[in-house]
Amino acid sequence: MTEKTRIVVTGASGRMGQMLIRTVLASKKAELVGVVERSGHSWVGLDIGRAMGGTDIGLTVTDDPLEVFKKCQAILDFTAPAATVSFAALAAQVRAVHVIGTTGLSDDDIAKLDAAAQDAVIVRAGNMSLGVNLLTKLTSMVSAALDEDFDIEIVEAHHNQKVDAPSGTALMLGHAAADGRGVDLDEVSDRGRDGITGARKRGDIGFSAIRGGDIVGEHDVIFAGAGERIVLRHIATDRSLFAKGALRAAAWGQGKNPGAYDMFDVLGL
């Protein structure tokens, strides 16, 4: 029988944290060996089953990540930039695979993650779903095939509790579009329009963010030309698909050489 991948989930109380925990517990290929929350959180010291509204499962929420990281083979981390950077250093110490779905990371944060990846496997992606990663590939291909006569707009929608905009997925799509055209996204990104802004600048890649209700995630990449539009779309209706992708990444990373990877690597794209 194949040994189960021993998993720790960080940010246990969060929307994605709870989904990751449920997905690991339901998996026949993984074992949940630890759950982490920040110091002072009301869940610390509670059994995770009870904290999530069920019965005890014999696993206590801790605020000591290093202690549980020592027991695991992989860490699933959809938290916040500062926490993720801190977890990366600890994951590198114990040589655990660090699967990162955290968004809103700065260039400095990513540089620190790259440093940690010299000693451990890091799989980082703005979105863990197969569909979105295929959409990203298609975006790059279409962008490369069309010139600047086609304006590119990326429209994303998420629930009303999401704290960052544009979403990590939207930025991933934006980078794919920019790469297809051979330009730097930072130089052509247009993330806000209000008032009399003047005509749209040729070659810009625009972003629009919608926040409302319990929208899981919707992303459109619009290529708008004279007399025609091409629209690439992905709609997620169940965030468990992100958790399943993260679990797949955790298993894929076992035995790999230290380094920074993404879902293209995991999915063989």
C-alpha cells in the first residue's frame, strides 16, 4: 500500500483553510498531521473537528508551526503574505514541500520565497485549478497571435470577503497576456479608471474587479478588436477544486529537487 502524504494545513479557520482540511481528511492518499492558526486565535488549543463544528478527531490546533512542520511531508498554505514568508523559512528547515496559494505577495515576498526554494520544494500558483491553468496557457497563445489592434481586458469576480484586488488569478492571466506579447505587465497594466481618464492607451492590459456575495471565482479575458471580440472564460462554482489541486501539488512535489515550481509543472503543461 502506498504511504499517505503527511499534510499540515495553515490558516485553519479561514474559508480555504477549512476546505483544505476537509479535502485532506476525505483523501485516501493523504493524512492530516497538523493544523496551524495564529497566536491568540480562539481555535488554538481546540480539537480541529470541534472547532469546525463537528466532533473531535484527535488533532489539536496549534500556534507553533515548526513543531507540526517537523511531522509532515507537505504544507498547504493559503494565508497572508507575511505568514507565508515566515512559513517558507520554516518549511525549508524541515525540507517539507510548501504549496502556496496565498495571493497579494510583493516582489520582496517572492524574492524571500525564492531564497527558501533553494532548500525545499515550493509550488506557488495564483490558482490551483486545472481549468484556470489551461485558461492561462490559452491566454498566452491568443495574446501572441493578436497584435495591439486587440485591446486586452481582464475582468474578475469574487466574494465580498476577499481582501486583495486584482485577484492572484487575474494577475496570473495578466502576466500570461503580457508574456504572449513580449512586454512587462508592470509597464502596461491599467488597474483603475475613474472620472475623465481619456482614451484607452494602446497596448495596455486592463483589470476590473467585482466583489459581491459568495462568488467563488469568475475570470474573463477579453480580446476586443474592431468588429469582433474573443472572450476566454473560467467560472468556479466550488472552491474544493482549488483544494484538490493543492493536494495534487503536495503529492507531486515529493522527491523533487528543491526549487520554485508552479501548477504548469504539476499538471505537465
